[in-house]
Amino acid sequence: MSSQEEILSDGRFSHVARDPRFWEMPEKERKVKIDKRFRAMFHDKKFKLRYTVDKRGRPVNFSSTENLRKFYALSESDSDLSEGEEHAEKQKKKKKKKGKGVTDS
């Protein structure tokens, strides 16, 4: 077999190296970015399906949430907001716990 360099130096296939249709997709662009309105699909039970067999009938231990994480990602601005919201919720819970701990005697 010929090496990759020999194949690309061949005149019949030299266009493949320069044609963007044959380039590999960058990792950052592979996932579809979704906003915070749809972030519930990553943890909601309505979107989770358990598979016992694949499309060819072979046994697997697989769920649809793995596919969701494989193809979708939260957009950068929304993921920052969601982290901020989670942090704010934790602070509120801490304040509530401190408020409940103090009682009138």
C-alpha cells in the first residue's frame, strides 16, 4: 500500500487535501449549541429512555441522555448564566437554613 503522502501527491487526488468539503469538522463546531430554555432535556426524566438492544439487536446498556450530551451543548453565555443561577440558589438555601435555625424562645 502507498503512504498518505504518495496518495496526496498523485494528481488525481491532490484536490482532496485542499477541498474544505473533505476537512474534518472542528471539535468546537460538532455540537449544536442550545440556550438555557432547553437545558432541562439533559436532566429531565421525560427525555431519558433506556435501551436494552441496539438497532441490530445486540444487547447494550445505553440511554438517550448520552446521545443528547454527545450532540448538544449549552451555549457559552447560557452555561455561565446557569452556573451563576446555581450559585445564587445555593446561597438562598444557605440563608433559609440559617433563618430556620434561629427560633424565638
